[in-house]
Amino acid sequence: MPTALLHPFAKPAKDGFINIVRGEGALVFDDTGKQYIDGIASLWYTQIGHGRTEMADAIADQVRTLEAYNCFDPYTNPRAEELASAVAARSPHPDGRVFLTCSGSESVDSAIKLARLFHVLNGNPERVRIISRDRGYHGVTYGGMSAQGLPPNREGWGQLLSGFDVVPQHDLGAVEKLFADRPGEIAAVLTEPVQGAGGVFPPQPGYLEALRELCTAHGALLIFDEVVCGFGRLGTWFGAQHFGITPDLLTFAKGVTSGYLPLGGVVLSRTICDALEADPDFILRHGFTYSGHPTACAAALRNLRLIDEEGLLARAVHIGERLRDGLTHLFHEGLIREFRGAGAVWAARMNEGVSAADARMKLLDLGVIARPIGDALALCPPLVITDAQIDECLAALQTVLSP
């Protein structure tokens, strides 16, 4: 019989889940003592690895001082202020500001609302439409779900929000046509720098540059959903810096705390901030109970310091190169039909007739965790994974896929 816990993205009638009880570095352990290499960083986020006592100490110290307090007017707290400054300094907008949330889904919804609000404050309330891409994943709240390009995730929830246009994945012409067909109506274009949950798809050469140019030319904003790409995954603090593109709004979550506590946010450019700050009597009527939660922010601050101190941005580049080389070998051996990725996030597309879900289960038997997405297996390991552990993941994949 299923337990009382209703699992996300799972069959409600399912029983017999793998019970993960402990983690250490790039390893996790189940309740039988079986060890697994965490090849997906739990869910794209455990940059610094599991079981870090430094994080436990930072969290405990903050709880002993001030576990939580709201940041609604007129309150603030030191950790929230420090984290906002630290994130802004590492972002493409060091002179911007940071709105804090509790998750990636909340961050995306916040960015959509802020984009529309920006146009209202600038006297263009008709600019409400959001353009997003097929295969884009933007969370599961109604805003992000209305924008996302994964049809199965949109089914069964009733009427989604209006004002969203999902275009084919790499089709710049479709974006240009929407700007032409709906002049003055587009609020923003929303995209992941590298599409993650949709299958690990880097942008085609010139695609992000063209989006930036189109948004600038037509008075729309560019939003980067960096929930997966942010905080070192591509070898830079944000994917925007990896690709050399500056968005107007940038969402984050996951890697900001390496998952030790839930936290997310939106980086706002100075242009957006200027619109919000122009009228001293304007009130931003948006926020969450736990926006700026001091304990979550303390965890994030320690996480950022660990990423800096341990050189994990450079490590991500090395991990990506090693994964790419291993997948290249599997491709030349005829064991996969395609591989794609950037930084330290990659995917191997299965040969015809090979089930990625079945391959995942066989990998689990060998003590390796990967994530099946359609006909591909994703690898996105903690940035503290060793070379030997990377090689073990690749060897296990070769074993599973060999005839």
C-alpha cells in the first residue's frame, strides 16, 4: 500500500520507493546501506555535495540567533540583506536588486509579474504577453506552468492563464512573427539559457543573442530562467555570463543553497528597479511569507562562500569536459545516438528501442543515479564529484547500454 506521503511527479498508486537516508559528498545511501553516486545532484542542485558540516553549522548558528522573521514593510534582517548583495554582485546586474522567494516556481511567477508591472509603471499596460519555448520548463505554479513547453505537465489542471505564447524550440522566425503580429503587446520573452528538465538542450549558436536583440528592438524584456543554470552549473555564476548575454530579469533557486534549505529569487536590472523606485509612494504588493527567510539566507551565504573557496566554477568546467569525453566515447562505440550539454550538465540520447527509464533502473542496480527525460538520460552531478566517480558513472552507463 502507498504511504501517507503523496510523491511529486510520481504515480499515486506506486509503492516501494528508494528510501534515501544519508549523503556524503557526491554519494547518497538508502536504508539498506546501498551506496549510489548522485549523478543528478538530487534534482540539478547539490553543487557543494551532501553532508557538509559547514552548512549544518551555519544553519544552526542562525537558528540560535534568529530562525525566521518576515521582510514585509517595515522589517528586514542582516542575512537577507547580505545575500541580496552577494547575489547581485555575482550576477550581470551588480547595480540591480534581488527579490527573494522560496522556490524556482515562485521565482518564475515573480519574474512574470514584475515584467508586466514594469510595463504598467511605464504607461504600457497592454504589454502583458509572455513568449516562451517548446520544451521549456518553468515550474508548476500557474504562471510558470502556463509558460512551459512540456504539454504533459499542462494537462488536467483546468484553464491555464491567458497571455502566453509557446513557440517552437529553436525557431527565431516564430518569435519575430509574434512581435510583428502583436506589436506593443509583448511584455517579455522567457527562456532557460540551457533547457534542463526538457531534455538538456543548449541554445543553437546565435539564438540567445537574437532574442536579446529582438527584445531590445521591440521594447520587451528578456527573462532568463536560471533555476538550473545558476550558481556554477555552467562554469560561471549564471548562464547569462557563460553565453555573454544580459537579460533584464533573471530567476534562480536550487544551487543558491545547494538544496540545503529552500530558497529562490529574481535578479532585477537597474532599468526595472528605476521603474519600481520612481514613485516614492508606490507599494510592491507581491511577496511570500518566507521571502528573505534569515536561516535560508544564512545557508545560501555559506554555500556561496564554499563555491568560491573550493573553486567549484572551474571544477564545473572540468567535470563537463570529462563527461563530454566519456559520452563521445559511448557515441563512437554506437551505444548512444546523440549527446548534448554545456558546463556540467549533459544528456545521452538512447538508441532506437532503448528505454531511458529502463536504463535508469539498471543504473540504480549498479549504484549510479541518472535522470530519464524522454529518450535521454541526464547527468548533472555535484560539483565536488571526483574524477573516479565520474568515470564510474560512465562505465556503468556503458555496461547498461552494451548489447
